[in-house]
Amino acid sequence: MIQLHHSHTGIYIKEKIINILQDYDIELDQIFSITSDNGKNMIKAIEILNDETEESQESQESLLDDEKTEDDLMEKLEMKLLSQRDLNDLVPDLELT
């Protein structure tokens, strides 16, 4: 149990929840369920936590998409370089102007 020393707003409760999770090395994406009373401050705290989790997941997905795009570009570049080498091997005496 912890004591809350400030006004019990949704933001303050969310910050306290985050602090407790950090104390136990628990990430937000490891939380699947939260049980609380139906107080507006608790509902707001949980909504904020959900929003932050969704933003974090979207950010991670964006990073994965960027990595995939970079990998695709590198693969295309490698294929192009290989094609040029193959062409040079087939026609070694040809001078391109």
C-alpha cells in the first residue's frame, strides 16, 4: 500500500502506478487487466495508461516498418549492384559513354 499525498487526479494516480511498476521492473505492455472501483479518477488513470501503451506500440511498429523498408532498399541496391557486375562480366570490352 502507498499513501497518496496530492490530489487524487487521474494523472497523479497514473504516475503512481507507473512508479510502482518501475519498482518491480514491470513494463506497461505486460499488464493485461486492471481492477478498480469505478471512480472517475481511476477510470481516467487507466485511460491514460491505455493511451500511452497504444502510443508505445505504434511507435515500436513504426520502427519495425522503418527497419523493413531499410532492409528492402538494401536488398534492391544489392540486386542492382549484382546486375551491373553481371553486365560488366558479359560485356567487358564495351565502353559506355
